[in-house]
Amino acid sequence: MPQLDFTSMAILIALNLAVMGAALPLVMDNPVSQAARHAQRYFLLQGIGWAFILAAGRMRGMAWDAPLSVAAACAAAAAQWQMAQALQNWLGARRFRPVLFTLCLLGPLGFMVWLDNMVWRTAWFSLCHGLSVACLGAMCFYPIRPAPRSWRYLMAASACIMGVGLLSRSYLAAATPWLQEFAIDTGVNHTFVIMAQLCSTLVLVSILVAWRDETNQKLRDLAMTDQLTGLANRHALLQVAPRMLAHAQRQHIALAVLLLDLDHFKAVNDQYGHTQGDLALQLLARVLKAEMRTAETAARWGGEEFCLLIYAQPYAVEIFFQRLCLALSHRSKQELGFELRISAGCALQTQQLRELPDLLQRADAALYAAKASGRGCLVFEDSLTEPHGHAAAKAVYAIRDTA
């Protein structure tokens, strides 16, 4: 029975990695996400790197030996960077990314410095490559975006195994006579190739699970997002509202529920067309996003009506509404060619009024009062803000009348 040599094993892993990279998009949704694209490039670059290693080994001592060896080092470093990019897309900003970038530069640079010294170039690149793989493993922890532990821990374990193998190769190359070069038939090299193959398979499994999780998250986001405006939809607001109400009660801070809509929206559709009407809704959504804080919520409640949950006392709600009116008026004239105005009704959470349905009912009554008062104004729910609500309404009327 013929014995499997390093060349045959390397050919197998190069082909395997290339097939993984080429086939990956076939099992994924179309279009393939940016993170999945980076993962695909990781496998393709790894396969290219192994192909260059094989070619350089065949041309040892010839003119093409040096450029092929350098190309192999660059491909391997670029592959690590692509995986770092994939992790950042899946998990959010990664703390070790600058360190990994530095290692991806130092590895090939040191390789070129010691190009004529096989021992030191092998030791140096294995050291940098091992540390970069360890950084990838560390980047799997503490995600900013929600991500299951399963694929992150599996990828981290693979990175740990591969990192230990590379650091061991670095030590053996520098301190022992067992590993004079990478592409020779030794037990160390055979073990390393087998380990690389196993770890690549585990990484592939991790990526497929990460992609499945990303797809599921996109579906969840779609179910919670209004497709026209990009804001949360009614269902999403109903999901987040209990948490915001409970937080406001625990922290003893005010939570205001605002219902607002575009004034005379039917006239906008009739006069300018439904396309312009859609643009008007999208513009209001953009203004809301710009004016609201991250911890607050804006949702399209239905048609031209929007619901806001903001942490604010009545006077702060007044200031917010005035700022919103002025920004919408200015931007609508500039971007649409006609002015948009809004009316709003507000109810504030109190010890007696804690449940969202009650707050929504009172905010809705206040909104109808705003419309009945001539539109373009903010009205507070009377039982909560008397006489403060009337003063607030008069202040907004002044802005409306002078616009």
C-alpha cells in the first residue's frame, strides 16, 4: 500500500479548501451577505496559499521559488484578514482586529526579510500566523450583536488548535533540526497538514451555522420592520414597550407615548401622487431617526400615523416636538418641494397610568384633539397635564402660525 506523502496531502487540502470556497455561495441565500463573501474569500485564499506552497516546493532552488513562497505567505495572511472581516460583520466591532492586521503585515514582511534563510523565515511566519489565528479565536468572544455560542465556540476551538500547531512549528523550526522547511516529508509536517484539514472542516461548519443564524436574524428583523420607512412596525413596538415602561418605573424617569401623523396626507397623495406620498412618509421616518435617541423607539403605527416612545418630561416633549416640526418643514420644502406638517397627541406614564393600552388610548384622544384644534400642534392628555398641556399647545400654535 503506497504511503501518503506531504505533497499528496497538501494537494488534497488545497483542492478541498478551493472547493469549500467555490461551493459556499451555492448553499446560501442570494444575494450572499458581505460576511459570507469574506468567509468565501478566506477559503479560496487558503486554497491558493497551499497551491503556492506546493509549487514553491517543486521549484526549490529555482527562480520561481522565492516569488511563489512569498505569494503563499501573502495569501495565508490575506485569508486571516478576510476571516476577521467576516467576524466583524457577524459580531460587530472586534477589539483584536488592529492587532491581527499588524500581524498579517509583519508575517509576509519578515518572510521576505529572511527569504534566503529557510529556518528563520519558517519560524517567523509560523509565529506571526499562529498569533493571528489566536486573535481570530479571541474575536469570537463578547459579541456586540446577538450571536449563538455554538458556532463561535467551535470556531474559537479550531483557532486554538491551529494556533498551538503553528506556534509549535515556529519553535521546532528555530530550535530543532526536525523542521528545516515546510514542504518536506516529516512527521511534524504530516501532523500539521492533517490538523489543518480538520480545523478547516470545523471552520466550515462554524461558518454555515453563522450564516444560518444571520439569515434567521434577517427574517426576524423583516418581521419587526416597516418595509416602506425602515422604522419598527406596530408588532415590534408592542414587543419593546413593556421593557421601556418597566425601565422607566425602575429608574423613576418619565416615559412619554406620542401618536403623530402627517397633516392632510390624503391631499398630498391626491395632489402630488402616491409616490410622493411614500417619499413624504420616508422623509418623516428619517427626521424621526435623526431627532430621537438610541434608547428610544419610533414605529410606523399605520398609514400616515407614527408612535414614539421617548424618555422625557412634558417640557422636553414640547421642545422635541418643536424641533421635529422645524426639521420636517425645512427638509420637506428642500427635498420634496412642498411643506409637511404634523399633529401629535401625548400621554405620559404615571403611577396611576402604567399600561401601554391605556397610554395609547389617551394619546390617541389627544391626537384627535390636536386635529380638532386646527392641526400642526401637540396636545397632551388633559388629565395628566392640566393646565400645562394647554400652555404647550399654545407654544406650538405660535410656531405653526408663523411658519
